[in-house]
Amino acid sequence: MRMGPPRSRQYLVTLILLFGFVGIMLRLVNLQVLQAKELTAKADRQHQKSVTFEGARGTVTDRHGKVLAMNIDVPSVFGVPTALENPALVARHLSPVLHLRKDELEKKLRQDKSFVWLARKVEPEQGHLLERLSLDGVGVVMEGRRFYPKGPLLSHVLGFAGMDGQGLEGLERRYEGDLQGEKRMTVLQRDALGRTVFPKGLKENAPASGHTLALTIDEVIQYIAEKELEDAVNRAHAKGGTIIVMDPHSGAILAMAVNPRFDPNAVASLTPDRWRNRALTDTYEPGSTMKVMVAAAALEEKVMMPGSMLFAENGQMAVANTTIHDHEKMGWITFAQMIQKSSNIGAAKTGMALGEQRLYRYLQAFGFGQRTDIDLPGEVAGLLKAPKLWGRRSLASISMGQEIGVTPLQMVSAVSAIANNGVLMKPYVVSEIRDQKGGLLKDSLTQVKRRIVSPETARILTTILEGVVTNGTGTKAAIPGFRVAGKTGTAQKIDPRTGTYSNTQFIGSFVGYVPADRPRLAMIVVIDEPQGEAWGGVVSAPVFRRVGEQVLNYLGVSQDDQVKIAMVARR
């Protein structure tokens, strides 16, 4: 008879089984209770993936609905490193298609990750090539890319958006909250093989697109302004230039051209200096165009009348141990002639007659030394010092456009106030905002800032400014068949090396409005550092004429019968 195992062995086995059972129970408690949340989340991560979907960025159009900025779907390339057997071989195939270095791609493909971006928002042709290669562990998805169908047109106003669709410059940045699409988190399921299963109704419940911006800009007027500006800059071998065309009665910007231009579709190789909107970010000493505001103040305060006599000192006048010069020797001239012949000495005497406080008050009223509050980013306030900071010559200098810094936008806005019977308007570029269904969300109403001078003063000054074009320094701005009011300006730039005025670097400008008696356009033309003749009446006034002539014809503005009769009579 065989003997059974000793009782002690039975106890030992029972004890081992008991401890094993207790261990299993503790493990189950740990898994089922203590680690339940963590393990559930881990399981979800294996079978679920949270993805953020974003609606398409909103469209930007001109005042007639022509598209200036839009979204297009383009391929983005990703890799699954954990699924690759030979990352080096895959990188060698991808390099010539994506135009990326092989070692950079291989480095990404050797990461211990299940997903890496290899190249985002590439050209459609590249996506087609990758599909034909059919590489394991490499995939293509479609993403929205910002596209500017007109290329460089209006680039400094539009700005551009970055790789992730966020507005970085211009209107894209200023109206980011309106243009960006709705962001929505969606949980995607994975099957047993790890494949993504898209939930039903995903397309129907897609996030909403961003809002549409309709601008005050007219694409045709913008094209005319950019073309004529580029031609003028090239002819003068200038550093650059600016043209702004504005509706003086509403403040609506019809065109804002800055040269050199850039293509917002390709900004990777550019520096911020290239895309800066100099129409509102850069200041310059305006020179004689400032005499318009000085004249307005003098007329309004009854310090001067059109026939008031001024002695121009035969071209030289001493002020605070310095000498003010005129470009030609003149003796006694009327106040109107002072503006039309652009006498610095006459302007200085007019400023002295006004006095520091009154001149400063009017310059502030015209908007200098403060932002216009246009709906574009980056605007500067310019430079207008308080009278307590003025020197002994400052009153004379400011009266002829020195010791004051303005932007082209400030200057055209100020002159627009004269065209608008003495009322200053707030400039703007976005006229309305609509949702994806076309519903109106915001309508930009014209905004009056303040009255600066009386309608009578504006009328008298307009007549004087017409004389600038008919028989003064701005004759090259004359547009056949139309009455033009305006003012030339030529200013020396400060030489950064010496801190004094340069004898070779100038800014030539012309600012005015047309038709003078019923203005439809106010416009400024600024040419930066023209070579050769730099007078505003030579380099900028002809540009005003060429742009104005084309725009008036495009808008269907009828010619003045009296002007046509006078032209025939002169023949």
C-alpha cells in the first residue's frame, strides 16, 4: 500500500494555493478598482484617437465680391515610423519628391512614434507623385492652405496666414477672430487592426467655416495704383513708394499700394521689412504738403485771406540763427500765391501769425500725432511734439513741413477733410462681415471724427489748391476735363549717419482730390528717394494724374463742361 503525502506537504501546497489565490484577488482589485481609470484611458488611447477638426478660413473679397484670399485643399505628408522596416530607403524615395534632405527625413522616420509630419501643405503634384510611389508607412491627408489668387495685389493690406492657418500680418491678423474657422474635437475609433473608423455624420457635422470679409478696396483701382506706382518707382530709380486712394466723404479706402510688393503665397524667404505696410507704419517729414493744414488754420482763424500780402524776402529769411530758403526768389506775394508757389518763407510767416498754440491745436485736429484708428495692424501715431518741447525755429519749421513726422495715411485723411467740407472721417478697409450662409454680422458705417474747419474755409482753400495745379507747382497733376485741387511736397530725409538733413535723399509727394468741386477721390502719391529730380511736382504729380484719369474713367465720372470749354478756348 502506497503512503499518501505527508500532512505537512498537504498544508504547504494548500498554503501556496491560498497565497496564490489571495495574490490573484489583490491583483484583480488593483486592476479593477485602483487602476481602473488609468487602464480604461490606456485602452481608449489604443482604440480611440482625439482629433481637432477646423473649419475653412473665411474668404476675403473686394467691394464687388472678387476673391482676394481663400482656402484651398492641398496634400500634407505624414509618416508612421513604427511601421517602417527600412527608414533609410523610404527617406531616399521621399527626398526628391518633397525637396527635403534625405538625412532630415530619415531622422524623423527613425523616431519611436506612431505619427510624424514629414511635409505640410505641399503642392498637389507632389501629392500625386507620392500616391504613385505607394510607400508603406507614408500617408497623405488633405489640409486647407491659404491662397491669394491675385498674387502680390494688395499684399500689404491682406497680409498672410501661417502654416497652421493663423493670421500673422495685415487683415489676416487684425480679423483673425472673424476669419478663423470653428474648431471641434472629434473622437475617432480604431478597429482591431489599428485602422481608423470615422464616425457617421462626420461630414454633415463638420465645423463651420470662418466669416467672409468684404473690403472697401476696389480690385481695379488697386491694380491701377500698383501698376502706376511700380512704373514711377522704376522710372525714378527710387527706393519705393506709396499710393492711397480714398473716398473723402466716407473714409473708405479704395486702394492702398506699397512698393516694393511681395507675394503672400511665398513669404518664407522674406524679412518683415518687406511686408511692412509703409502707408501706415513709416513716418516722413511731409515738406510743403503740410502747408495745406497751415493755410486751413490761418483761413479759419481769419489770420489770412486769399489776397493777404506776404513779403517773401527775395528767397532768404533768418530765423533763430538759421536761414530759411525758397526755391525761387520772390518779393511781395498774396497768401494764395504762397500756397501755389510753395513759399517756405510765406508758410513760416503764416505759422508765426497763428502762434504755437493755435497751430498745434489745428494740427492735432487734423489727426497728426495720433493714430487714425484704421482697421489694420501696425499703425503708428507719427510725431507731433507739444509746444513746450519746441525750439526757437520749430514754429517756422513745422509750418513748412519739417520737425513733424506723418504717415501717408494721416496726410491723405487730413486733406480729405478739406475735400469733405471741413469734416474729418475715420478711414477703414472692411465694409462688412458675413457668416458662411451669407447672413450680415457687421456693417461698417461711416464714422465722423470731427469738424475741423467751416465749409466756407474748405471752399476757399479748395480754390487756392486748384491754383496749385493750374498755374503753380503741381501743373503735372492736371487731369484733362476735371478740376483738380492739390499740393506738392518735397522733403529732405535725415541722414542716419550724421543726424542732419541729407543732400541726396529726398521724398517727393503730391496729395489732392478730384473733381475739386464735387470730390470723388482723394489721393496721395509718395515716392521715396527718387534719383535725379526729386521735386514732388515732377515725380509724384504725374502719377496722381495717370491714376486719377484712369480711375475717374473707370468710375464713369463725367467731365466738367466748363473745364472742357476752357480747354477748347486755349486751343
